[in-house]
Amino acid sequence: MTTQANSENSDALPEGTRIGRTALRVADMEEMTGFYRDVVGLSVLHTADTTAVLGVDDTSLLVLEEEQDALKRHRSGTGLYHNAFRVPSREALGDALGRIRDHWQLGGASDHGVSEALYLTDPEGNGVEIYRDFPRDEWSIDDDGRIRIGSERLDLDRIESAGSGRARAPPGTDVGHVHLEVSSIDAFRDFYVDTLGFEVKATWPDAHFVSAGGYHHHIGANTWHHRTNPSNGRGLAWFEVVLPGTETLDALRDRLAGSESTVTETDEGIVVRDADDIEIRFRVET
């Protein structure tokens, strides 16, 4: 579904902007580590008393942060709808489907016109998407630059037959996008588009999909479950946006200085929070 064209945004984030790591607050570190290792197919790169870092090769994609009282603090507010791991081929997607059927339960699957996607839920209720993109020249793009993201039946037999039985996600796997549950689409657009510089690429009823550099979406947001409380409890702790150069970070810092957002400087970059208290970390590509 598409709507009218964007107004030109001279502050748009450039091509090369991408999602980096995401972090989850978890109650059971062992169970959650096992799920993301054996079902999603990530490798355990590092563990400590209350954290585990998982990824592909030496690239970290997911941080698990154990909190002793997380089990008691069931999520009731805004936060993560799903974390989306992008694999580089249909073969890799077939391998993911095989792992899901061997070790877990598939929650859904869709052909979105821009991607083929599998959906499931982790042991603590966080949504997970594993997907692979179609080539960009196969996407349906309107004259105004909006991308048509559909939701059609996915041929699972075709996907599974492409698999090779690989137990781990291959090199090239990354976090393609993060989909959030927010309290207001207008507030989401004000912050992520007007302040941060993402561009709206598609809309569904009560949902927006925004990106940088013409991608179909780096961040999705919806109000489908009508959540109104700030992000809390188990689930998303923070996510990371990686920028292609220091000049992009400096320009973003200047825009944020002219907004009502509180900016925290870190050794890696800056940290801000959106209207729902969701933490976003920005750093430069290294």
C-alpha cells in the first residue's frame, strides 16, 4: 500500500546507513542463547555473567542482557514487534526454515514483493523475522519513490527445497531491519523522519516503513496493538544505527541539538530516545 509522495528532505540519511546490533533484555540467558544459536543460526561470539553476544563470523548482531527481575516485568508497553535477520540467499532461507521445523514452530510466512520472510516468536515472546531480499530491480517502485510492500502466500516447499541443511547462518547475514510497536505513528514520523532523516518508503494501515538510501525499510512501526506505555520490561533494550561517515554523524548531532531530544555522547557515537523511550544508538561504520 502506498500514499502520496514525501516532501523533499535535504537532511535525509545517506546510502550506506544500516541497522547494526540489537539488544534484548532477557530473563533466561541459557534458553534465549540456545534459541538464537540453534533456531536462528547465530554463533555465540562472547559470554559474560549477564550478557551474551551472538552474530555471524566475527560480526556481532544480537546482544542478550540478562536481568534478574525481567521475568516479573512482563512487557506491557511499546517496544519490539520483531527483530529481522536478513540472509543473503534463498538457500540460506531454506536452511533457516529447516532449523525452525526441526527445533521450533513457524508462526507465519509471506512473500512481500521485495522479500521472502519467515516469522516466529522466541521463548520470551519477542517477534523474529528471517528473510531474504529479492534483487532491487525486481521491486515495484512508484514514480514518487514509494515501494510496494505486499503480503502474499509464500511457497514454503520451494523455500525448504532450496536449503542445504546448514546449521548456522552464513556470512552476509545481518540485521536488515527492526520493526517497532509505537504509541503514535505521527510521533514516530516526526522523530524518525523529520528529525533523524529517514524517509517514508511505504505505508500500511496504522504502520509506516522508513529507510535510508532507497532500501524498502530499515525501521518499521505500527500501532496495531494500541500500546500506550513507554518501552519497559522484557524485550528491546536498544538498537543501533550505523552511519557511513563522521560527517553524517556530525550533521545528525546538529539536527538533534535543535530538537527537544536529549543526546548522550558515548565513546562510539551518540544515544537518543524516541517518544516511546526506545533507545537508539548511532555510530560510524568502521
